[in-house]
Amino acid sequence: MRLKKIALSFLIVAGLVVAAIFSVNYFYNVQAEKIADKTESYLLNKENKKKEDIKEIKGIRSKGGDYGILVRVIYKDNPNVHYFYKSYKGKITYDGKEDISKAKEPKLN
């Protein structure tokens, strides 16, 4: 009987840990979508970009910014250059760009 209680307790704790991990992941995914949508609105309304010129806007986890979310923007006319934006206290700010065509392939031994 004692072994059943220990096993049941272990299953409950394991279930709570798994639920917590999924909850945190869900929270960050929702925040990433919200900040990406806000960044899209910023680009269209404040920077006068056209929606049809944008290939992708995606919120990704990073350091800094609200909730640790970085937004990557790729334009159709130049897909090798990725532009990055962050939200600081709700305000969208440009965070730099990266030209992935200049990235070096890793050397394999």
C-alpha cells in the first residue's frame, strides 16, 4: 500500500512538472505572436512598409526585450537579410540586421 502511495505521488508531481513546462512554453508562444503582430503594425503604420513586401515576421525567444522575445522580419526582395526588432515596455525598437548570405559554413573535421 505504501508503494502505491509513493508511485501515485511521483506520477502527480511528474504530471505537474510537465503541465508547468507546457504552460510556460504556451505563454511564450502567445507573447511571441502578440509582439510579432505589434511589430507588423509598427512596420505598416509607422515605417510605411507594405504587407505584400514582407515575406515573414516571426517572434523568437532571445535575451532582452519584453518577455525575452525578438522579432525577425524578412522581406521578399532581399530574403538573405534578416531584420530584428524588440519590444521595450510596449514600444517597438529596431535591434539590427544580419546578412545570412555572408555566414560561413561550419568546417567539419
